[in-house]
Amino acid sequence: MAKKKSNDKMSVKGRNKHPKTDLPVSKHKSKSKEKHKHIIELRDVWKIYQMGDVEVPALKGININIHEGEFVAIMGPSGSGKSTAMNMVGCLDIPTKGDIYLDSKNIAQMTESELAQIRGQKIGFIFQQFNLITTLTALENVMLPMVFQDKPREERVERAKVLLEMVNLGDRINHKPTELSGGQQQRVAIARSLANDPEVILADEPTGNLDTNTGTNVMEFLCKLNNKESKTIVMVTHDEEVAEFAERIEILRDGEIVQSKKGKNHDAACNKDKGGRRR
Ligand SMILES: Nc1ncnc2c1ncn2[C@@H]1O[C@H](COP(=O)(O)OP(=O)(O)OP(=O)(O)O)[C@@H](O)[C@H]1O
Ligand SMILES: [Mg+2]
């Protein structure tokens, strides 16, 4: 695993810089003290797609509790319901049956605009295809989610720079996505997911389009966010090695959770410079 030799680029002059770490991105650290608080709960969640006369049950009554500051992987073969589950966790879709609680609020009782607002504030998304806007620079891509939260331009520029420096792309801020490597594009996407300082990062196959080394590097960044910034991370992957970086792995098969286990590489990869664990 390629480890960065120096943290120079991670040490930036951001206003929110945390005194004990070199990561300047979050205001949510203190929340990790609230042990065992669930930030996301899925209770008996069903998703049944209607295809003409045929019902396709993509999720069959899944239950998942995700604690604040936890790093959970949802793993399973193609078609097992991972993306459907992720869409539920991210409040991008509503279940056919069952309840989803985000920060103890039942999302079924929210209006579409309340849902969009809560998503924008609490959740950052990372996708397999990066989903960057090709006509915008790295800086502009990272600034974009802040526009929807009405942040002044100066603040947007400042924070986007801090976040890009955090993912070691301080010297690439004016590059467009096509002028960046796959790993660099995914790091821009990680920076963008942090724009509004969300409590939860959802990543659907974040390493799916990357070679092994670059994928490992991206996983190290996710570990760092979990470890140093106490971000809750929920990641979907079909790759067992990638899943092993998570604290807990939930295995989906045919729309059901069939196993829950500990990630083997989590402690070594994600807690290596942590003084003590939160839970
Ligand atoms: N919009 C839809 N309409 C109908 N069926 C759907 C829809 N989306 C997904 N499905 C079906 O639901 C099941 C689960 O799909 P999902 O995309 O969640 O799988 P996945 O585990 O993410 O797979 P992959 O690893 O290939 O991305 C599949 O059988 C799929 O065909
Ligand atoms: Mg999928």
C-alpha cells in the first residue's frame, strides 16, 4: 500500500483546521462522543420494482443500523440490491415498504424539498463514474454543492481550495476532469462530497473504475476521513478486498442481508495513527 511520505500538502491554513490533525474539513468531530447513536436506520425496508405485470423485489425487508462515525461496506454480487440499498440510505429513493430514519427523522414523513435539503446538508456522495462536470475545473466542481446551500462565493473558493489540498490536489485546482487521471478525478469527487461538511459519505463502488494501486490510495483517503474526521462512511462494493477496509461488512444476496462481519483490514488501514477508538 503506497503511503504518502509527507503530510506537507495536508497541512493547510483552513479556518476549520482541527488542532490535533492536519485535516481542516469538519465541524462534526464532537458528535462522535455520542456513543452508539444511530445516524441511519433502515427498518424492514422493501423495494419492489414493478416491470409491467412482473414485480422485481430488489430489497426484501433489510434492517441496517449505522452508528455515527462508523465505516460500513455493503457487499454483494451484481444485482443483489447494493445500489438500491444505497439509494435508500442516501434518501435518493423511498422504500415500497418499511422505514428509514436519518438522524432520527423518518424520511417518509418529509416533503421532497425537505428531503433535498437534508440530503444536501447531511450526505456527500461519491460515485463509481466520478460524475464530475467536464466543463468545470476541479475547483469549480468542488464549489458546486455549496452553491445550493447559499454559501458566499469567497467562502466557496476558500473551502474548495482547502478540500483539494486535503486530497493532495492543491496543484491541480484549475485542471478540468479530462486533464486529470482517474485517481485524481475520484479525489476531486471525494473533495466535492465534503463540500457541505456532511456527516455521512456514501460511496457507490468508489474504486470501481480505478486500478488496484489507485483504488488503494482512494481507500486510504476514505479511511482518513473516517479516522480523523469521524465521518460516517457507507460504501457499496462487489470487491472483497475493498470491503475489508470497512469496520463492518454487510453482505447482500438477492435483496437480503445474509451476513454481517468485521472488515479485516480496517484496524490496520484506518486506525493506524489513532490514539483510541471511539467505540
Ligand atoms: N429501476 C429499476 N427497475 C426495475 N428493476 C430494477 C431497477 N433498478 C434495479 N432493478 C433490479 O433490482 C435488482 C437490484 O439492483 P441493484 O442495482 O440494486 O443491484 P447491485 O447490487 O447494485 O448490482 P451491480 O453490482 O451490478 O451494480 C436487480 O435485479 C435489478 O435488475
Ligand atoms: Mg450497483
